Amino acid sequence: MHILEICYTIPSRWGDKMIKTPTRYLSMDPKLPNLSHLQQAAEILRKGGLVAFPTETVYGLGADALNPEAVEKIFIAKGRPNDNPLIVHVANPKDIKPLVRKIPDVATTLMELFWPGPLTLIFPKSDLVPNSVSAGLDTVGIRIPAHPVALALLKAARIPIAAPSANLSGRPSPTSATHVLKDLNGKIDAIIDGGKTSVGLESTVLDITGQVPTILRPGGVTYEQLEEVLGHVEMDPALIQPELNAALKPRAPGMKYTHYAPRAEIWIVVGTEEQVAKKLKSLVDENRAAGKRVGIMSTEEMLFFSREYNPNPDHWEILGSKDDLTGIATRLFQALRNCDRYHLDIVFTQTLPETGIGVAIMNRLHKAAGGKIIRAN
Ligand code: AMP
Ligand code: MG
């Protein structure tokens, strides 16, 4: 048995009392979930504590979704604005019944096809769901995660679990237990380490309460997959024109905040590969001359294109091949965290093809950049 008590590093503030929370570290092989560790984690959740756990998308920070005090702790530990609602995780489709007022026909089809999986569906919420979970909205986002540890935990706890990504608000989402501990060690009761997550980006959030199903956040299930099933699916206008985001009052309230950001400034460089390669050289030279530590984040193809111009950044983060967007998705948040690891001040990234999971990748990059774009064309 492998239990290691990791002592807190940062005291957290719950209510008006400063409290210290040793974070219990529970490690398990995802293919063989450890029953004793699962029982411990389930017990903590049932008693109103916080447990971080792996899902196929990113690590989640779980609390009993029906216990307002437990839910409140999530917002405090993460420093999450309280107008940003949480996704509720369940183990079985039948578990959603008490949580919603209505199950539209389209939901039944989507649940059969995509659950367990990275698709969050927005339903009209029942009174059982605390307002803190829905951030005052009359809807609730629900999904079944496709990860053996997450599913085993939900079954052991026998409660719906509200779980946003297990990072400090605004930081890149965690794709490993190390990322979670870096942000939340000492602020949560336990973490289950089940290795790296497989999708690497969060779930797609789909609103099915209106006439036309609308994507509020692109994610692990792609637009193309949904269109094939639904015939017609819309993108929330705030996703298409991010600069209108605040004015349009996005229906996924979380979308209005800067997200996924390392400490370094991120800039997206737009243009053909040739144009971007040339521009990167001058951007690196100018910023290094100004005394900044400069990074480039790019595909391996861009590394090849850049040989002619030979830029010399302090760190070059290779995301993978542009022909393997799924692989890039799994590495993106680690890459953003690496910007801090290498103490970069400014990072320039190219754009990626906006097809399939590429839409979600570019959405996260635009959020990380806070809309900062340089045109190389
Ligand atoms: P996170 O759990 O940190 O990945 O964030 C959850 C995302 O789902 C945020 O962008 C929320 O705004 C969105 N979300 C959760 N519940 C709802 C809801 N009821 N209506 C609209 N968006 C939601
Ligand atoms: Mg998040």
C-alpha cells in the first residue's frame, strides 16, 4: 500500500478561520483502482471534503454536489469567481433524473452515443441542485466521465460530484497529479494520482435547453461529431468572435475569464508558416534585446520552417506534429505550464488548424493569450 501524507505548503482560508489541510496522496493504477484508497476518498467526499481525481479530460476537484458547504470549499480552494458554474459528474445516466427538470429527447441520443465521455450537457436544473453549483443559473451541466478511477470513485461515493478542473483559477488545467499539487497542495483533503489524463483538454459544453443545440465551450467531443448526429449545431457567438465575449454575455459564464494562462505573456502569431517563421526571428531578437526571457511554442513543422531564419529563443516548446492534433491536445496544458518552469517572460505561439479537436486547442490558446495577436501576414 502506498499512502504518503503531503504536508500543506500554503494555509487556506475557509470561512474566517485560517486552516491547514494536509493533503492525503492516494496513488493507483487506473487499470486496477485500489479499493481501500477509493473508500477513503469516497468517505472524504461524503463528509463534505475536497478530493482531486483524474478524468479522461483533466484532473477534477470534486465535492458533494448536493452539499452547498462542500461546494463552497471548491470556490475558495481554487479562488474561482462564484458566477462560474460547476459541472456535475455522475456514474449512470439514471443518476441525472433527480438533478434535472426535463430530459430533452436529444439528450437521450447524445447520452447513448457520447457518455461516458467528454461531453457536458446543459439541462434545466431541479431544486435539489444548490445555486452555488449552477452559479445562480436555472440550468446545470452534467456528464459521465470516461475514466476508470473517476467512475469507480463516483460509484464508491454514491453521490453526484461537482468538479471543476483542479487548478487555481486562471491557471492551465492540470493533466497530471503533479500539476494539481503545484496549485492546490495544502488546500484540499486528498488527491488520487491515476497518472496522466488522456484527452488533455476539458469537455465540450453543449446547451440543449433551446431550439438548436449550441456549443458553449469546444472540447473533447468535436463539432463535426455533434453535427453528424444532430444535423445542425451552433457555436455560441462569443466563441466565434472572442472580442465580443464580454458584451455578448456568454452563456458559459466561465468563458469570459482569462484562463489557462502561465505567468508569461502569450502572443499568437497569425500567418502562413513561412510568414510566421520569419516573424518569429524578429520577435525573438527584439524581446531578447529588451532583456526578456523568450519562448516559442510551435509544431515540429514550424521548427523545420524556421531553420532558414534561425531564431534563438531561451526555450522552444514543441507541441508535436500539426497532423496529430489529438497528441497536441494532450500536451498543450503541460506546454503552458513549462513556460513557468523555464521562467519565460514572453512566449510566441503559432496557430493550428481549426478542425476537429483543433477548435478546442485554439480556443484554449486564445484564452491563454487573453486575445493578444500579432499578424505576420
Ligand atoms: P471547468 O469545470 O473549470 O472546466 O469549467 C466548467 C465550464 O462549464 C465553465 O466554462 C462553465 O461556465 C461551464 N458551465 C458549467 N455549468 C454551466 C451551465 N449551467 N450553463 C452554462 N455553462 C456552464
Ligand atoms: Mg477550469
